[in-house]
Amino acid sequence: MDIPTKDRKILVTQALPYANAPLHLGHILEAVQTDIWTRYQNLNDNECHFFCADDTHGTPVMLRAKELGVTPENLIADVYQKHLDTYKKYNINFANFHSTHSNENKDFSEFIYNKAKSKGLISKSIIKQLYDEEESMFLSDRFVKGACPKCNSEDQYGDNCSKCGATYDVLEIKNPISTITNSKPITKESEHIFFDLAKQEKLLSNFLNDANLQKPVKNKLKEWLNDDLKKWDISRDKPYFGFEIPGEKDKYFYVWVDAPIGYLASIKNWADSNKIDSDKLLSKDSSFEMYHFIGKDISYFHGLFWPALLDAGDFKLPNGIFVHGFLTINGEKMSKSKGTGIMANEFADICDPETLRYYFAAKLNDKVEDIDLNFEDYVQRINSDLVGKYLNIASRSATFISKNENKLSMNIDDKVVNNLANQKNKLINLYETRNYSKLVRLIMEMADEVNKYINDNTPWKKELHEANVVATTALNSFFILTIYLKPILPKLTDKVCKFLNQDINSFDDVDKKLKNDINAYKPLLNRLEPIIIPEEKPMNESNNINIDQFAMVDLRVAKVLDASEVDGADKLLKLDLDVGDIGKKSVFAGIKSAYKPENLKGKLVILVNNLEPRKMKFGLSEGMVLASSNDDGVYLISPDEGALPGMKVK
């Protein structure tokens, strides 16, 4: 077995999330996979840095900002903070999270374009496009719908048919309609700028032979490479939110030009902040390796366009591109209307994000295959593996150590501990090759062995000093398992280290023995209850509800009996409410930033009384209190004086 070398210098990126919507669980799947690999590298005595940024440019951001009545700059600033906050909840350890709407990205985009131009890789051509006269803009494929030119199926997008699978040029679609204004577009000519990908064919062929790519990905990229590379349209016409192309009028870089360049921009922004020469990181002779983690839908861009752009700018090419599949929920594609389009921020309120990291790790491997998040399997696996096997070792062993004033024995069964420590290189290799599912399975098999050791040696039947030897042996084994799990469970393993009075700095720490007194054991993870995701009821296209639908909402006056902070929640307060004859209810409200718990007692609020109870990791929320908000804060909505708990709001 080849053991990965140490003292490497590595730059890692994940695909950039788009800045027009919150993060969903599919984003978290990729972030977790990348974060685990980055943490593993650093634990294996390498220098590894993880970079990302928001992908901010393009027509969808421009239109979304217009819809909300804000500038694109304000929209992406708001989304940026929300993305960053969500990633933090899942313990994604970025060295830097930046934005493609940045000076660094603009400079890199213009530099690469000008270098490509000087190398004869840039040309111009007149093309025909569909044009929305009402919106005064050219339409990209995603904003055109019509009938498929092959099978005549209606309501198909501009470049492919979901019914027959055919692909076609958007100008071929029958009876096209602009999805922006629902008007019939006209055909209009425009001069566009192209990058000559075919001239980079030899460079790309060498790249595919040398880079670390999964075999199916490499084969598909070679197939595309041999299928007559075409010139790549890298310009878009005004109006467009993005960077203007230097030397051109009303022409902007297509978002897929400056989006991957955002990797370089994020690295440079970090390097400048840390007084590091970014040229030494990104030049062709850099001592740093570079790897990209991406979804299978963007392998064409990263495997062909991106290396060609990098070479044009004389930057180093990626050492590897690691491609993963999509995320399904309970066997179905993510869909908000079916309750499977789950936002990552919402899920973090329902389940401890650390447990999702573990579940994803238990399913991920080095193949390009979809991953299914099955809630029943999720609950069973967390309760069986983390609570029933791994943490069970600590809770059982701590009982006997506590009888000895939390002092460990000076003696242990070295054979048991060494058997686990000797698995280190195998575990490291599984991390390196991203075979996380095999790795998790091996760790849980080791946990089973330790639990069996405790059972076979029956410390509950032994004298205190003998029981202490068994328990100390088990805790040393537990520490080794904790080291192996640290890249997957950074927050939980930190709690374990506090319990054991021990630090973890390297995989080599598996050879260390516990010597300090331990602390009293407290449960580190609660068993999961069945997961219930509130379904969104479909509304009409205008998002209006009728009077009958509104009448179904039961609004009641409620009195706050008590209010308290929620351990582990940044924004929530728990409110215990008196709802008159209806009884008492508890709700979790996101008002911590605006109210102190002691100031809420006795306050009258408006409660959505018949909202389906929501199971959260903090407990059951039995409704929702109404509040308003703006940039200045959050404000609870209260009835006038004279209102009594339980009164119906009309």
C-alpha cells in the first residue's frame, strides 16, 4: 500500500455557489467532502488551504436584484453573508471565502484575456440570438421556452428537451417565448468574442494524461476533446451584471469566464492579507499542488475550458479534479414542493450539522455517483454508529474511571490499543483517495472491537483497580478512534478532547498514551428522533392566497410566561406561552438579537396556533410568533391593551 507523502503544500477549491439564493444540502455535500479532505491533509502534516467564493455575475443575479428592487451589489452582499453563516454552521474551514465581484477577480480576468489575445486565441464573429424587445436584452438558453423541434413537446427550455432528451440550438425551438416577459422574442444579430479552444488541443491532451482524474471523467473529457473542439463564446451583451471586456463597448465577460478565475482571486486575496507572494502559489513552477472538487455537471468546463484559460494566462494547471454526483433526498431529486428541496440553514436547526457531515462521509467514495440522504437510514446510522458504538465506549468507560476520582490507570492492555494504532496508514490512504465510506466502515469495526473488549473483560465484575485498567485501555482506544474521525467530526472530536484532557495535532498522535486525569463525562451527542421536514404547500404562480386559505390560519393572542436562551443556537429564544383555553405551548423564535429573555416575560404576542409542530434539534416548536424586521432589527407584533391570551385574531 502506497502511503501518501508528508510535507506537501496544497491548494484546494470547491465549486462556487451562485449568489442568487440560499445554500441547499447539495452545496453542503460538496463542501463537506472537500473540507474533510483538507482537514485530513493538515492532520497528516501537510500544509493545505481551502478556498472558495460566491459566483456573483450573470443575468439571473441581475434579474433577481431587479425583482427585489435592489442593486445587484446589495443582493450579492446579502447572499454572501448568508452563505458564509451557513457554511460556518457545518464547520466548513475555509482559508478564505471571497467573491467573484472583486478587484482581484477583475484584474485576473482582464490579464488572462489580454494574454490569450496576444497568443492569437481570441477572435470575433457575428451570431444570431433571440432578443426580448420588452426587456431590451438578448436571451440565454435558460430564459427561452417553446416546443421541442424533434418531438414537439411543449414547455421545453431553449437547448434541450426533457421529454425526448434531444439537444438543439436555441434558434431551432418552435414558438419560442421569453420566460422573463412572456413575450415572443425576435432574432437579432450581435458581434461576439470567442476563445479558440481548438488551438489548445495539444495542451489539453497532455493535461488529461497527467492530471489526477477519475477514469470515467477522463474518458468523457477525452471523448469531448476528440469531437472537434469549437470556439467558446466568452462575451455577453449589455445589459449584464459582470466585468466589461477591456477594449470593447457594451461587451461583458460571460460568467463562466470569471467564475473559475474566482479561485485565483480568492487565493490572491488571502495571500495579500497574509503578506504572501501569490505568484509563488499560482505560477507554473509553484511548489503548491492544486485540486478542485466539483459536481459532475460542470466537469466539461473544469476539464477543458479552465485548463485552457489557465495556460493562456501562464498559470499552473490543476494537479487533479475530483468529481462527485448529485444529492437526492429519500430517493428523489431535490424539490421544494415535495419537501426535498431543503435549505441547509433550515436543516441545521433540525439536526446537528455534525451528524450530517458523518452521514455524508459514510456514503461518499471516489466514484462519480449520486448520494441519497434517506432520513430513516440517517437516524438509524447516527444512533447506531456515533451514539451506540463510538460514544458508547466513552460513556461506559468513564463510569469506572469516575470511581477512581477520574484518574486513569498507569497500566493498559497494549495489544488492544496497538491493534488500532497499526491501522493508521490504511486510514490515511482511504482519506487520501476519498474513500470515506470504507474509512467510516473500518472505524466502526474498530469501535465494535473495543466494545467487545469491554464486554469480554466485564469491568463491572472486577475490583476497582482491574476495572480501571479495562476502562483506561478502552479510553486510549477511544482516543485513537477520535483521531481517525477528527477530519469528519471536528466539533464533536474537540468536545472529546476536552473530556480526555488531550490535544490532537497529527495522525501520529495515535502512538500517544493518555496520561492526564480525565474530566467527568457528559453526553456529547443526543440520539436522533425521527426527522420531519415541514412541506411547503404549492401556491399559485402569483404567490397570492385566497380568502379561504387565509381563513385556515388560526392566529391567537398569547402571553409569554417565560423566555430563555437556547444552548447551541445563535438566533433563537425559547418562549413558553399561555394561549388561554387552548393551553400552554412552547415555540422557538429567531429574535435573540433584539430581545433579552428577561424583558419578554408578560409580553403579549401573536401566535400562529395551527402551524404544524416542527421537530428541531433543540426540541419541539409548537407554532410561530409573528414579527417584522428590517436592517435595524426584529420587532415582535403585539395586540393592543385589553387583548387576552387565547383570543382569536381577526
